[in-house]
Amino acid sequence: MSKQNVISRALIAMLAVFAVASVSGCRDALRDGITSGIEDGVNGLVVTALERIFE
């Protein structure tokens, strides 16, 4: 999985959570969604880096 693909997936996930939180008006869901999106993006980048190191 490429770095751009990982970042794109994290951004799409964040936008989806933002849309749901905006409709429901739930700030906690928005905050948690952004946090998990960032964590997923960082985890994906770490995994990608490790995969390239051990190729």
C-alpha cells in the first residue's frame, strides 16, 4: 500500500466521520473520529515504512 493511498484512506475516513458528526451535531463523535483517523494514518505510514525496510 502506497503512502498516498494510506493518507487518502485516512482523509476519507475523517471526512466520513465529520459528515456524520455534522448531521448529528455530536462533537464527541467528531473529535473521536479525527483522533482515530490520525491514528490510522500514522499506523499505516509506520507499517508502510517497516514493509519497505524489510523488503
